[in-house]
Amino acid sequence: MTVLQRMHRGGIRIFSTMHKTLAELRMYARDENGIPVKGNDHFMDCMRYIVMSGLGLARSKAEEAVRRHPAPPVDYGPHSWMRL
């Protein structure tokens, strides 16, 4: 349900060029109790694992660049209005 909610809110996007992924998504089904029906659902399993346990590890390229090359500390000087 978390993955589905993220997809509806736009938190997960699947590009239109990912034909096999979209085909698998169209075949994905749940039974009358809401439990996913197993079979040809490798991508859906992978996406669920990432959402449930990997989002805390995911970083954008911009975040990674800042982590690798942090900005140097700023010295405002003794007479600056920015000085604490």
C-alpha cells in the first residue's frame, strides 16, 4: 500500500520507455483479501524493497556532490553583522 500511495502522489515515477516494467505493473494483481498474487512480479518486489528499506540510503546527484565536496566554512570577521 505504501508503494501504491507513493505512485498516486507522484513520489514514484516510471518512465514511458520502461516497457517491460509497465507491462509487469499492468499484470500485477491482488486477491480478494488484498494480498499480492505471486507470479511475474520481480520489479514490483524490488520496488517494494526499495521503498520499505532503501529510501533512507537513497541520495540525489546534488546531495551526493555536496557530501563529497562540502562548502568551506565562512569566516565573517569580527565586525560583520553576520557574526554570532
